[in-house]
Amino acid sequence: MIHGRAGRKLQRTASHRKALLNSLSTSLLRHKRIQTTLAKAKETRLVVEKMITRAKNAVAKEVEGGPKNIHARREIARHINDKEVVKMLFSEIAPKVASRPGGYTRVIKLGQRLGDGAHVAMIELVDFALGADAPAEPVKKKQDRRTRVNQKKKAKSETAAEDPATPSA
């Protein structure tokens, strides 16, 4: 049994794993919700929660009248390579979660992917749940060709039955 080894390797080298988690973190903070594999989502959650906590603490010190915490922004900018996302984190996300003591993200299991059977999950920011704000519209299923042809024939026969002047073939 292996003790004291935290984190998942995700079958990648250290540099590749770091780049992957930075990219997933940036996407999550930008879009507020992303879909990925379960293992990647769980690892991303650890990284993002630390970033949000650091930003939240920095914003709290600024609100109390302290100086603007440039060090916290630089520490987060090491991992997020998009200046707009860093601004969004400090201006929108951190103030919104200021009263929350932790647990800023939620991982929802979605089942298995058809191609390779990987467990898929959706990770989202809790206070930015997009599904709760807007009512969900039903997804219209794409019809196959046979169903469309049958519907056209049915519609044609109904119009012919209603209009007796039109000869039926």
C-alpha cells in the first residue's frame, strides 16, 4: 500500500499534467461549467478551489482598506495565462463567493463515454449554476430520413383527403 502520495498522475508527465490542469482551470473559470473525465474533474477541483480561496482572501483584504494585493494576482496568473480570466476571478467570482467557507465547485457524474467507456463528469462553479437561472428547453431530437419521408406522405394524404377536387393517384 502506498502512503503519502496525493494527486492523480492522469497518465502524463509532470509538465503535461501541469499544463492540462492549468488549461482546465482556465476554462472552468471562463465558462463556469465544463465537461471532462471524472479523474480530471476531481483534480481540477483541487486546483481551482485553491485559486478561488486565494483570490477571495485577497479581495477581502482590499475591502478592509488594505492595499491592492498584487502578489495574489501574480500567483494566480502563474497558472492562468488569460488576463481576462484573472480579472474575472478577482472582480466577479471572488466577491460572489466571499461568504462561502469553501466548496466552490461541484462535480456531477454524467455516465460513460461511448467511444472509450471513460467516466465523464461535469464540473461547475456552485454559485454560478447556469441551469438554475434559465429554464431548460427540450432538446429536439433529430429525425432520421425514414421518419421524415413517412411524415411527408402522411401530410400529403391528409391534404388529399380534405380536398375532394384533387384526384388521388
